[in-house]
Amino acid sequence: MTANKTVTTDLYLRVQQFYARQMHAQDSGRHDDYADTFTEDGVFAFGPGLEPAVGRETIRALLTDNSVVGGDDPVQVRHWFNQLVLEPRDDGAFDSRFYALVVNTRPGGTPEFVTSAFVHDVLLIDDDGILMRSRTLSPDHLA
Amino acid sequence: MTANKTVTTDLYLRVQQFYARQMHAQDSGRHDDYADTFTEDGVFAFGPGLEPAVGRETIRALLTDNSVVGGDDPVQVRHWFNQLVLEPRDDGAFDSRFYALVVNTRPGGTPEFVTSAFVHDVLLIDDDGILMRSRTLSPDHLA
Amino acid sequence: MTANKTVTTDLYLRVQQFYARQMHAQDSGRHDDYADTFTEDGVFAFGPGLEPAVGRETIRALLTDNSVVGGDDPVQVRHWFNQLVLEPRDDGAFDSRFYALVVNTRPGGTPEFVTSAFVHDVLLIDDDGILMRSRTLSPDHLA
């Protein structure tokens, strides 16, 4: 049985929509909604060499802190995803691997691409929804 | 009943393909084909603070005029979309919200990103096809 | 019968996943895997005015050569695709047309977009998989 057989069209599309909603939340500053896409014991490895944030509450604090860093900077951040590959794991979860670009726009400015990254998520998927057991970011400029 | 239940995989994919064809039309200068994706009484709110274009013929004229602005500029414009979220409305139409980037390339040049925007469409979808009742553009640099 | 009717949701999604896997291969330097996505007699027209590479082995050599051009340059290349339009051909194959962006990131640097292109593939699709009979690249800066 190949990955193509077990990753159904419906599943692939549900994941695309899950990510779209998740990034609309993040880029609108709804950090609670983003944090809620992790499992209670989820792991967010947000950069190589950095201690991962473990647990939804820790992740929530991290996301909120990060958003505060900008302070009064009136930047609109948008996260773009592309080239999504899903594969079933032996443990029943799914590996999700894709490209991400982070683009910032300030009032009167043009889009600035600040980061290109490879992302690896482990997703728990059932009829009720999708949760992230982990997200691991690998920014290309830190490779 | 949640949005996830009523926005089927087929519907989500039909909208993706609708947008791909629409943008191939726009970026190839087939403004009639783009205008025809609006309803007869469609509304194109193409920028905050600007009077929306109302009605397919008015929109057609706007699209053609806009394309003329460049004059002899041999620019190839491409519109990219990402992070599409579809949700059913109470009135039977669908809210479609997504990110857009406009990238210009001139002969011998490299890609220039001129606009990052948030787009909100209201779509009428039936077995025959998809039409836009409205499109509202919110460029990030005008936020 | 319209293209919308014959390009099923499943087919459209299979092509999306095919491209995602293909580009993960290319951007990871797995040139054999990329070459294997062409038919044995596949044609890779990689630029206007350039002699196309014909046959999987010739394409394999081209891909490997191109990757060597960079030499010691520690660049991470990523290929992004968007606005995919699929249409059935009279000969049973499918025309696949989409936008591509090539983005380079070097250690400590920010993403650099080097090419925006229009891509036209002819795809052979059956239950076993997808193969490219041809790929034709039309970079926007050479238009």
C-alpha cells in the first residue's frame, strides 16, 4: 500500500484548509486559535538550536510573546505555504512537509520576504478534526 | 453543521480551479474572460476608499482601463493566491477569503513583488459554474 | 463534456501531490527522482531558444549538470507553483499549465526571487501514477 493510496483526496484537502485557517489566525493576531491547533502536549520546534516550546500553554505564551516583539511596528505579516506532501506514519499520525514563506508589508511599503523555510508537522487526524503533535521549522538561511 | 461539513472537497477544488483559470485570463490580458467571472450586477471593490465598480460592464471597462495604464511597459504581471478559506453563508452563497501577491517581471529583470493583499469574494456556486457576486481587495500597504 | 467535468477532484489533487513530491526531490538534489518523473522519451524544453533535452537519461544528465553549476555556492533553491489549470487533451493526455517562482536563500541571507515562469506540462496519468511526456518552461524575463 503506497502513500498515494492512503492519503485520500479528502484528507489532503482537509489539511490544506486546516493550514489556511491556522495562518489566517496567526496573521490576524489570534494567537489563541493558533495555539489551539496543537495537541495539549504539542511540541513547537521553532528554530534550530533553540529549546522547543512544549505544551499548548507554553506555545500560547511563545506565540503571544513573539507577536509583542514587534511592539508598535505596524507590519502585516502573511505566511504562505506550498508544495505540501502528506505521508502516513506507522503510528497512525501523518507526516506533513511543505515550504513556507513569510512576507511582511508595512504601510506604504512593498512586500518584503523575510524567511523561506521547510516545515515538518506531525498531524493527528480524525473525523472530528486535525491537531498538530509537533511543528518543526527549518529556515533556509540557518541551514 | 460546521463549515467543514458543508464545504466539500469537490467544492473547494472547483474554487481553486476557478481562480486559476481566472488569473490565467487576467494575466494574459483576457479582460473579458475575467469580467465574465462576475455576476451581471457584480461589485468589484478594488481598493479601500475607492468607489467600487458595479456591474459586469463597468468592471470590464475598469479592467481594460487598468491594463492600459501600463501603456508600452512590457511587464508580465502574475497574480498568486494562497491560504484559501471557504465558508457557507446564510444566504446560500459562499465567503471566500485568501491571500494574494502581485509579481511583475520585465524583460531581462527579476521578479518584483508589488502588492500583498487580502481578498474577500462572495461566490455563487451551482452545478453549472461559479460566479463572483463581489470581490473586495484589501492591500496590506493600505491597512 | 467540459474540462471541468473530466478533470475530477481526485485527478487535480493527484497532480498537486505529484508536483509537490517532484519539487521536494529537485530542491533536495535528488535529480534521479526528478528525472524519473519524465517518460523514457520525455522532452524537457528548459528555455526558449535552447535545444530541448530529449529522453530521460539526457534529462538526468542536464539536471545533474545544472546542479553542479552552482559549485560550492551553499544556496537552498525552492520551486513554488501556483494557479494550476488542468485540461484533457484529445490524445488522452492532460495539459497542465501553472505559474512557478524560483527562490534562493543563502546562509544568513533573505529569500531572493530569481525567476517567475509559466510552465506547460503534458502529463500521462493512469491508476499507477503520473509521468511527464514534456515540460516547457517560459521564463517571464525572456518573454
